[in-house]
Amino acid sequence: QVQLAESGGGLVRPGGSLTLSCVVSGIDLRMYGMAWYRQAPGKQREWVAETLPRGTTDYAGSVKGRFRIFRDDAENTVYLAMNRLTPEDTAVYYCNRPQVAGTWTWGQGTQVTVSA
């Protein structure tokens, strides 16, 4: 059974940075693409970024140039480095497979709040 454990969220001022972690257990991460998603209050969950096993990455337009997704397959961990954060980035952040591949059971996510 695949388990996803996100961490690293917190309160940060506009313009600040955070790096989120997602530890994936129950699989060999080398075989899988992984993605980050977020859900802001009152909004639907949205895709943020993804990384494929060969290292290809893709980003939502709203975060391109500010966020970076990367992975450590030896540690079964996926990261999301977030820079130049704005209040619009406030959300609960989740990791999972890219939706086209079929998602696993969602983890609890990690809250990111961007506020002065």
C-alpha cells in the first residue's frame, strides 16, 4: 500500500521561500512520475508541478519560474522548492502521481500560508 507523507509547510512572508518534502513509502519511486498539487480554501485541488522518472519536469503557469520540483529516488522523496511566494500560493499542498496515471490515496498534505 502506497503512503504519502508531506511536510515542510508553514507560515512565510510574501517573497519568502519554503521547500516541501514528500516521502513515498510502499513503492520504488524510480519507476514513477510524481506531482505536487495544492488546494486553496474554497477552491478545487489544482496541479502544480510534476517530475517524470527520467527527470523531465513541468509546471503550472502560475508557478513556473518560482517553483522547482526535484526528487531523490534513493530516499523515495520528492521535493518542491518554492520561491517568491505570494498570498495566492496559500494552500494545502499534496503530492501524488500525475492524474493521468491514476492517483493513490491522498495524504494529509502540508499547509503553506503566505502572509505578512
